[in-house]
Amino acid sequence: MMNMNDVILKKRNGGKLTQEEIKYFVDGYTKGEIPDYQASALLMAIYFQKMDREETFQLTDAMRYSGDTIDLSEIRGIKVDKHSTGGVGDKVSLIVAPIAAACGVPVAKMSGRGLGFTGGTIDKLESVPGFQTSMEPDDFTKQVNDIGIAIIGQTAHVAPADKKLYALRDVTGTVDNFSLIASSIMSKKLAAGSDAILLDVKCGNGAFMESESDAVKLAELMCGIGEAAGKKTVAAVTDMSQPLGHGVGNAIEVIEAIETLKGNGPEDITELTMRLAGIMIYLGGRAKTADEGKVMAAHAVKSGMALAKFRKFIAAQGGNPDVTDDYSLFPQAKEKKNLIAQTGGYVSAITARSIGLASQHTGAGRATKEDSIDLSAGVILHKKVGDKVSRGDVLATFYGNDKKKVANADAEAASAFVITGEKVNKPALIKEVIGL
């Protein structure tokens, strides 16, 4: 008979856990048979003693099968999923998913909500009037077969072990561990049932992994987990030292995504989404290489096919597709405040985390999972790293429906912009691609 105390002591003393011991822990904790205090003790032991690759793969597997797994076998073609580790202004999924679908790659995606200074795809989509983020499994399958794309919120029944363990890690100082992060992300991605996975692993001050070397290490570990599970997995390590694009919020980011699908997006968003969409098209078997996929992605935007696919996707899930032509249909903020440059020069840095927190202060983000959000609120950046600034220029505008919250956002972001006398180069957007 297995004993949880023995498992804790074994890992505390630096031992390697067996597949049976890991499964015993994950199943027991998910069912409520193992108390929080024992689960916390094991997580802390894992935090300090680490897990090797084999243990990490087995932890992921146990979490993957802790609840429902999604069967996408009825969907025709090679299904490609895409996941970002989160950042500020990261509206990439809203752009690459319709582009990939327009190029014949089926996208059956489950996404999450935002927490803290990072946004969530589901919150952003809910800023489209009428858009529904939940549907029955048969309808989900039918929609992907009919139009090539569906994005819904994560259900509590997929990888429930991760939900319980993440909540515990969050309050016990055990979030920041490679094995625990990788198993958390990959258990959900593998349970979601796609054939191939593209990971966008962010690094920089606005990302979970601040250092590039840590982001590469995490990306390699997650690719290894995906490949071990028989899924072609590619990871791009990308910059999050400044916000992505110009908009941070919900409706604000959807509008910027639409502009990008029209071919009018900011330079950084356009570059990143073309590259990532190209990889998705390659993983979906529609292009021989990722570079060929990138050319196809650019054509899908230029021809209007990607925007047309986005409109079909919005309509299929109950939203008003006319938002692509009339942005006044989105929720509108009543209050706004400008952040004014006090000196001239060049923007040498923008602290992404500060802009993310400022957006949260406007009402666009949540401090706790229970918080409601203002879908109209957020930030628009008028200057990015490398841009010339004169004294009196508007650096950013904050939007919301609460004057005090908007003022708090302005105060939070005041130190986010660093202006120096010499021009600096823009940071490299894509640091490394792993698994291609």
C-alpha cells in the first residue's frame, strides 16, 4: 500500500519518483484523498530537489489523464494548437488562428482567461458583441469541419489536476519550477487533442520567464514532452521586454488584431504573426517548410482570405461580424488620460510589466480570478522602443470608465518609458525556434 508520507520523504531526500508514485499523488490529490498540506510538502520538495525529464514526462501524463481528454478524430486534417506563455498586448492567437484556418489548417482551440498583468484570449473575444465562448462538443467539431476554426474557453473537466495544483502552487511559492511549469502547460495542451502544437514562449520583463536562457530551457523541455507524447511540437522563444503591438486591453487588442488581418498591423505584431502562422501552416501539412508557410500566410492576409475567415468564425459563435468594419460596435470607454513625455530623445525601453499593471488598473485585467473586467478599458502606446520623442509628445493613452482607475494607470506607467539621448536598436523579436 502506497503512503504519501513516504513519497514526500523520498523526493525531499533527492530520490527519483516512479511512475506509480507520481500517478498515486496526482490521482489522490485530484480526488481530494490527499490533503493540501501533504501536496504542498511534495511540491516544495520538487521545487528544491527538481525532477528529471522522465519524472516530468510522467507528471505531465498523469495530469493529462486526470480528467476528460478531447477527441478531435472526427475533425478532418492535421489539427494544430497554439499556446503562448502569456505577455502584455499578446493578441497573437486572434491573428494566427484565422490565417492558419484560411490556409486549410483546422484550428480547434481551447483558451484561457487573463489573470494579473497578462491578458486572456477568451476575455478579448468576449468584447465582440454576442460572441459565445462555450459550446457542446459536437457543435465544436462541426464548426471546425465547416469553417476550419473554433475557439472556446477551457472546461474544468480537462486536466483538473492542473487546476488544483496550480492554485496550490500559486499560494505556496512553488510556481517557478521548470518541471511544474512545463507539466502544467503541456498536460492541458495534450488533453486538448490536437495533432501538433506550436508554443510561443515569451522572455523579458513582461513574461513569466524573464531570462532568454530560462525561456529556451523551458521551450526545449516542453518540446520534449510533446514529442514523447507523439505530437510534433515546435517552440518559438520571443521577446516580451516591451508590450507587443500598440494596444493592451480587450476590445483594444481585438481591434488591433483586425487591423493586422487587414494588413495594417504594427510592425512587430505583423512580423511575429506571419512567422508563427507560417509554422502552423507547415505543422498542418499545408506547406513543405515554415518559410513557405510564411509566404502563404502573407497571401492569406493580402487577399482578404484571413479577414473573411475571422468574420465567419465570429458569426459562427454568435458574434457580430460587422465589428470588422465598425469599431464603434465594441464597448466604448468614457474616460481617457494621456501620458506626456517630459523630455525629448529616443525611447530606449518600455517596461512591459508596468504597462500590463497599468492596463489592469484601468479595469482591463483581474487581480483575482473573481474580478470582473471592463472590456473597453486598456492602453494604447503611441511610442515604442527606438522611436524619437519630443517633449510634450503623447507616449500612451489610458482608457476606462472610472476616472480614478484611469489616473492610477497613468501613475503606474509614468516610469515605464525610459527616454535617452541616443537611439537604440529595437530588440530582436524572435530569439530562437526549437523543434523545426
